[in-house]
Amino acid sequence: MRPGWVLRLAAMAGYALLLAPALVVAVISFSAGDFLTFPPPGLSTRWYAALFSNGELMTALRNSAVLALLVASIALLAGIPAAYAIARLRFPGRDTIATLLVAPLLLPSLVLGLALLLALQPLKLAATWPGLVLAHSMVALPFAVRIMTTAFGAVPRDVEEAAWTLGATPFRAALRVTLPIAAPGALAAGALCFLVSFDETVISLFLVGPRLSTLPVEMFRYAETRTDPLVAALAMALIAVALVVVLLVERLVGFTRAMGRE
Amino acid sequence: MPPDAMSHLRLDGLTRRFPGTAHPAVDGVSLELPRGALLALLGPSGCGKTTTLRMIAGLETPDAGRVTVAGRDVTDLPPHRRNMGVVFQSYALFPHMTAAANIAFGLEMRGTPRAERESRVAEALALVGLGDLAARKPRQLSGGQQQRVALARALAIQPDLLLLDEPLSALDAKLREGVRDEIRALQQRVGATTVFVTHDQTEALAMADLVAVMNEGRVEQLGTPEEVFERPATRFVATFVGRAARLPGRVDGPGVVRCGEVALRAAEAPGSGAAEVFIRPHHVRPLAPDATADNILEGRVLRRTYTGDLVSLECETPAGRIQAELPGGAPGAALAAGAAVRLGFAAEDVRVFPA
Amino acid sequence: MGARAGLLLILPAAAILAAGFVYPVLLLARISLNRTTDIGAMEEAVTLETFEQLVGDAFTWDLAWNTATLAAGSALAATALALPVALLIRAAPPRWRGLLSLMAVAPLLVSGTARVVGWLAILGDNGVVNATLMGLGLTDDPVRMINNWTGVRIGLTESLMPYACLVLIAGLGRLDPRLEEAAATLGATRSRTFLRVTLPLAAPALLAAFLLTFVLGVSAFVTPRLMGGGRVFVIATEIFDLALESVNWPAAAALAMLLLGALAVALVLRAVLVREAAR
């Protein structure tokens, strides 16, 4: 049945609400004015210029990018073998570990951030690279494990068995056959882990310090205290990264599927 | 049968029970296969034929029993050390590799030098007639072509044993007969000792040197296609392979079984008691008035079915309903429904099993 | 590859999990049992003192009430607004479905802070809404919609909507569209079809969407903090302030444990309700 006009109108209102903030941010980032005024009094790229010449924010951007790359790499390096084991092997405690590995997603990030602060501060690891990498890995790893478990599960078992019968040891078969077939999933998982870390705000708020901060935290603090279009330009930088990653993931595995089945 | 009669493959009491199931999937399967021969494991789905094949390949671990290949006990070897070429039902081609790379994979695992690898891949591709498709990925190949790549991949490693799991089931009905004959010809040319799983009796009879008919995890009969078809050893084999009229009866004495009011002569019959009598339609002929046979039944044609090359007559007789199947144009093929008929068949074609 | 390989492969992930999740969460539980001395220092102890103080404090109950009503209201609004979106996606031709779904859930991956900035620009004194209202002469002074509960409610509703969409798209996708066609052939109008066929069938998915967004709303931090401009207090903002401003770790940990307890109850309730609804 074709949707009626009531449904179309209501759905459009829903989409408007969903997309309005991002669109408004996009327009205001090009504002020539001094405040978050909409519509902007004029258009310019002055706030982007201000953003790129702001040393503190650029350092935070670099930190966030490096952090996200490290976190994505670690999540893949640890998550891929774990996902393979969960999808393909039988061993004692498998189901328990599988459940535990996605459990951090069930915990509110505020509570996880607090717990990490309490654990890392006494060890002098708060506001350090190892501390932040570990903290972000807790949210990235579950995504990596979940996506890769699905990806490995989708590789037909008999393809792997065929490799064995042709003389490949289980290890070589996993490396030469199963992993390459699951490669799009791994790429999607890596992209998503990168993004999860790059956008992570709440946990970071507990763990950053004057010497080490991330872009979302800087943006949060900026938005807390000031209301000029610089923060919109900053938001656009984050949205642009997100958009690239979303399109990449959508191409590779379908975004809605990757986000899970909740 | 190939001349080398020494057994190349030997299964001893192979047994596999899956956790949580009441009956073993494979229950004490023992058989021997000479070098170069093709064995068909034939049976309905769930009879344990694929599990047996997987145990031979090492993909399934038996709970009991041994697998011996060329005198070597391979039961405890993992699949990658067994040197068996397997063609999977789904073909299981590596989707990210070209046809040539698929075929080269097994050689690569064996550390075959590149130059030799290339020539052997070319050889295998030529063998299955796919020389010009070497650079294609599996998804760019038709079903039949994929099947040949799978076969070439399995043969390229010069396996001690070639294992085929329902290799024709994924093909169009039209293609099947041609591919069937090709596989058989190829197998004979290469001389590969082969085990072949199928639920299709025509495939099994047409291709195999030996047929093992399986049911509920056991081998019901192991024999040549002719033996299995003409002299089924058990009631199950008689039912599963080919069609037959099934008549209830009672063994009256040596070689005599009573069906309804008639006594039929049978070459072999169990000692005594209630029995079931199997008579295959192609053994039954309408007789000319002066002709004789071991068994003769007077009856009436109930229905005549014409299928082109064959005519089948369903007849009511004092022994029960019996079908006769004969080539179109043969004597009696023109009989119409309602006509009186005199049916004859040999004593050795009457199979009697205890009911 | 057997049990040993499995354990070996899972070891790195398990180690990271132990260091970054299991140990910190256990420590959180442990610290909630410590006590704070009069000068504000933390003292090792095993006592429920901190919990008693929190539960005995009327402010905690205010926070809990604020948090629960905020989360419930926003979850309800998010679910209601997501329903037409999900229904449209379900009715759309297959080639549009992917794009429409993507548009509905993509905000999940746009940083929450960035979206709050957008709302500040829409609802602020110089924002779109106030410019329109004043332009139409409906009001002379800007209507305050940020730095108060209104802004938090709007922002939180929007931030929860994508989750509601995810649940509803999945849930409604399983409903056979021919059921509505059948209702139409039996003479039902669109609105009656919606009320009598679509809505009852969608009820389990709606319930699941509401409960998920409620749970997420209860622990939301960024939106209440930024949209509330420091004037809106919920459990999450209080935990944050206790940990980082008052540096009262036992209190922060105890309040976090209470929040987790409430969430656990909600999750159990959700499991029960969803099972009931599926019957």
C-alpha cells in the first residue's frame, strides 16, 4: 500500500528533527557573524581559518586522529582472532567470554569512564596515551568482535574445509582463505572503531588532562563556555570524518547491519 | 573392475554419534575398495553417507573405527595431512581467488616450485577443458564451470583418494547426465580411486564400480551396480533402488512362496513364515499364448501408461497387482485397459524377504 | 584447532577486557564501599555509609525523579517520532529503503556534541526558532529554549531517535504488508487500518524501542550538560561533578552503582515485557 499523506508528513517531520542539527551546523560553520545566529548574517570561511590556526585545537585533532588509528588497530588485532575463535572454535568458557566481550557496550559510558578514572588515576595512567588507548579500546573492541564474528560466521564452513583437504593447516587456511573472504567486514570494523574512538566524548572527559586532550573534549568544553561559529566549524570537521566513514561502511557491509540488531 | 584388486581404501567399523541424537549417524561401516575403483555411497538423506565421506576426509572424527588408505592408517591424521581431493556439494571454491589460483592452492601448500605449479595448473585446467577461463573468479563462472574447477582443484594435488559429495546436485537437470559421464571418463583416465556420495540411484548405477547402499548409518549392501539392482540383499535395498511390485506372501516350502491364491517359484527364499515379495516391472513380460515361464499369472490390464520409450502395464492378477514394463512396440505393448493378459517372469527375479 | 588454539586466540582481547573493563568495574564497586572523611579524603573501609548518605538525601531523590521523567518523556517522544519514519521506510520501494534507513540512523555516528551545537543554533536566543517567532511578531523577547529543561528535552529526544528508528525498522520489517492491504480490501480506512491493524502489530517493537531509549536516556550526559548550560541536574551530571569537581570518589562510585542497579532492574523489566508482548 502506498503511504498516505499523513504518514509522509509525519515522517518528514521526523527526518527534519533528525537531520536539522547537522544541517544547521553545516550552514553556520560558514557564517561571517560572531555568534551562533541562524540564518547567518553573511557567509565566509573565516571560522575555518580560525579553526586551522588554533594551535590547541589542531593538536587535539592530531591527538584524536592518532588515538583513533591506534585504537582501531588494537581493536582489530585483538578482535579478529577473538572473533575467529568465537565463530569457529569450541573451547571451555567460549560463551562467557563472548558475552563479556560485548558487555562494555551495555554499560553507560559515563559509568565506564568513571570506573576507568578510578582505576587509572592511582596508576598514574590518566591523561596518558596508554590510558586513553585502553579506555577507547573498551568501546571499540566490542564493535570489532561483533562485526567480525558475523563476518566469519558468513564464510561458508566448507570453503575452509576445502582449504584443509588441499593441505592447508588450520592456521594457514584461516589466514589465506577465511580472513581474505571476511576482509570487507574487517575494513568496516576498522572504520567503525576509528569513528567510535574519534567521536568518543564522555569517557575521554574523565581521562584527559592539560597535556593530552582530544578534539571532542575540546569541542565539548568550547561549547560549554562560548557560542561563536568556531565550534560549528569544529563540529563540521567531526561530521565530515563521520560521513566519510559511514559511506565507506555502507559500501562495504551495510551500515544498519553493522550497527547491530538492537 | 580394475585389475589391481588389493584394497586401496579400507573402512573398519567406522562409527560416529552426534551429541544429543538417539541413533549414531554412522554405525559400524566397514568396506574395502580396490585401487582405481569408483565407489558410490547411495542412500536417502540422513543415512550417514555424507558423514562417512567426511570421516574419510578427516573433516569429522569417528567415535570408533579405522580408515586405512594404501595400507596406511590415516584415522588420526588431520585433513590437511591426508592428501585427499574433495569436491564439495557447494564446490567451496575460494571466492577471492581466480580459477587458476584455486587450483594452485593445494600445490602451494605442498611447497611445489612456481614453475612446476604453473604447468600443473595448466594441465589440470586442460584436463577439465577450461584452459581459457584460468583468470576468472568463481562468481564469473557458470555452475558447470565451477564444478569443473572444483574437480581440477581436487585432482591437481594428485590425491590418494578423490572424494565427491553430491557433485551433481547443484547442476541443472539437463547438464547432469553430460557432467556425470565426463566425471566418470575423467576418473577412469586419471585412475583416481574415488568415493562418491549421492542420493540418486541412476547416478550411482551409471558411474560406480561398486555401490554401497546405506540406511540409518549402516551399509545394507555392497556390490556392483548389477548386483545391487538385480539381487538386492535386503528389503530396504529392494525398495530404495529401482521400483518393484510389493506383494504380501508366505513361504510354503523351499523355493515356493504363496501370494494370495497362487504359489510362485522363487530362486531364493527365507526359511518360512510371512514374507514380502518384490518383482521388478522390467522382469515381467506379457506372454504369447504358447510361451512358458517359471511363473505365469493370468490377469487383466487395469491401466496402460505410455511414456515414449516405455510402456507400463498395471495388471490385476490372483497374486495381487503387478506392473510390467516393456519397450514400445514389444509384443504386448499395445494391450489396452481391460484386455486379458498372461504375465510371465523367472524364478530368479522373484525376491523374497521376511516380512 | 582445538581448545588450546581457541584460548590462545581470545587471550589478547580477554586481557584488554580484564584490564579496561573487569578490573575498573570491580574497583568501582569496591570504592563505593569506602568512606569519605570530614576533610574530604577517601578512607579504605567496607561500609554502606556512602549509600546511606545518598539514599537519605532528598537531593538524590530529586535527581532520580528528574532523570526518570526526562528519560521517559524523551524516550516516549523519540519512539513516537520514529514510528512514522520506520513506517515510511517499510512502505518505501526497496531501492529507496537503504538510503532512507541510512538517513534515519546516520546521526548515531555524528558526534553528540556536534549535534548539540546545532540545537544551540536552532533554539538559542539568536536561533532559527526565535528569529521566526520574532519575525512573525508572535513574541517580542526571545523564548528561552536553551540552558533549561526544554532544550534538554528536545536535544535528548533527537539524540535518542536514531536508536528508536533502528529498533522499529528491524521490528516493523517483519510485519507482512499484505495485512494492511487485507484490512483495506475489507473496507477499513487508512486511519482505522493504522489503529486496528498496524499499531497492535507494532506494539512489541514500540515497547522495545521505548525501553531501549529510556535506558539510554537515563544515563545520557552530554545533552543534559550542554543543553542545560549547567542549570539542569540529573544523575549523570551529578556523578560527573562528584568525581571531577568535588573529587568525592566513594560518593561518585556509589551513585554510579545505584544507577547501574536501576538500569539492571529496567533491563530485566524490559526482557520480561518484551517476552510478554511477543506472546
